Amino acid sequence: MTEIQRCTLPHALASRDIIASSLTGSGKTLCYLIPVIETLYRNKWSVYDGLGALIILPTRELALQVFEVYNSTCGGHEFSVGLVIGGKKLEYEQKEINNMCILICTPGRILQHLHETPGFEASNVLITVLDEADMMLELGFENTLNAIFDELPKN
């Protein structure tokens, strides 16, 4: 394990909130992907339980990178995972989004789905990840994130 993984994984697996910083390429993505998978697995999550995990990133490029890391390292699990980002057809996402256990997304697009996609909601979410939270705030997503949090369970 890398240093960031060694320091954060035990806390993340114990369902503690984490704020961490580390250099690019240090393995941060697995620091939250592994606990996301483990949390859903422990809870025997299925597509019938709805959305269980929300991973929010500031840009499409970062979201795509995380989606690729998930598929290359965690893709053997039975959890359905979706990539919800601007620049893709909203209608296609709307057809599939209600069948996802995990969503990797950008703030504006997930908020759009929460407001515009019939039947889509986030009331069962067990784990929420903000990757590059500082960048999201620098890019002006504070109000968008607050609106997303309003849709999530308070616990």
C-alpha cells in the first residue's frame, strides 16, 4: 500500500469521515473506491436498493479517470456503476440512472438528474465522496454541492 492508503483505508473502512491530501499518482482513488465497494458489499446492496454511493468530481476528465480506475480494479464486483457527466446525452443517462448502485459524476450533472430525471432520487445513499473538493469550491460549485447535499440522507 502507498502511504495515503495506509493512513486512510482503516478509517474509511470504519465509516469515518476523511479529509486527505496527497500527490497525484499516490493511490488516492483506491482510498475511497475500496471503502465504497466494501460498504455496499457489507450492506448486501443490490440494484433494488437504489443508489448506494455517490462519487462527485469537479471535471469530466477526472470523473472519467475514476470510472476507468474503478473498471480496471473493482469491476469484478456485481455493483452497477454509472458515469454521469456533462457532454453526454442526458436522455441516455436518464434511461440507465435508476439502475445504478454507484454513480461517478460531476456536480452540475448529478444535480440536473436529481431535479429532472423522473423517479431518480438519492435518499438511500450510504456513502458520498467528494474528490478534489477544494477544486470544486474554486470552480464555484458551492451552491450546487449544497443543493446536492439537500437531497442526500442527513446521516
